Amino acid sequence: MTAGSVVALAPRAETWAADEAVTHLFTAHYRPLVRLATLLLHESGAAEEIVQDAYVALHGRWRRLRDADKALAYLRATVVNRSRSALRHRKVVDRHLAMSSPEPDAPSAEAGALALLQHAAVVAALRGLPNRQREALVLRYYLDLSEADIAETMGCSRGAVKSHCSRGMAALRETLERAS
């Protein structure tokens, strides 16, 4: 069987009814046509839909098909043309969405002012901590260091780092709760 022939299961394709012909073509060529459409569209769901629509169109035009042996060529051309149309449609939709996409929500001026006030309150509360607790918290939460790195930096044990962080967080929490 050559790539251009329909299917060598019946004597002549012209004598087939539309249902039988499309069934034979579907069985023999559905997967390769889906692969073709998938390569063109980069989307398997849309590719399957396009190929199915091509078979429906072939079935509807079967009686008007001049040469039934060229049905596979008709299917291929239909798949390629419908894939092109889908790509054009996708491009128009993407362009429209890009032009009409709303601006991302920006925080209000009040939110920025509140954030600055909260930051200032945390910094003030940090300044009120003992030196070792402040150092441990700054190394942990501002520099994002591990306990081992903090212990090495501060010249103490990991247990002491845990203790400094725990006590410092408790003192910060208490100070900030009193302030609000």
C-alpha cells in the first residue's frame, strides 16, 4: 500500500459508501493525521478535534469527491488548512488578550505607609533587645542564615543560637503587642 492510496481492503474506493470509506480511512490514518496536526499546533486536544472535523467534512463531501483514491490527500489538506486557521485564531486571541489585559493591582498609598510604620516598629523593637538576641534574629531572619552559620558567626553553640532566637522572638512579640 502506498502513502497516497486509501486502503487496499476493497476492490475500488469509488464503489464504497461514505460510511465504509471513512471508517477504513479512519482506521488506517487517524493517528498519523493527529500527529501531523499536533506537530503543527503543539496541542494534542485541538489536533484531535481538527482531525475529527476533517473526517466529518470528508464524510459530508464523499459523493462530490471526484476521485475517491485522493481522499487521503483531501484529509491531509483539510487537516493542514484547519490547523492554519486554528493558529491564526490563536494568534488573534493572544494579541487581543495582551492588549486588553488589566494592569496588575497596585497596593494603595495607605498600604505602603502602613508597611513602613510596621517596619519602623519592628526595627525599634529590635533595637530594644539585648545584643546577642538582636544579632541572632538579624542573622536568622534578615540574612536567612542557618543555625550552624549563625553559631559560627556569633562564636557560640547552636543551642545558644536557638535560645537567643526564642527569647528574642518572645520579647519582640511582647513589645509589638504592647505597641498596638
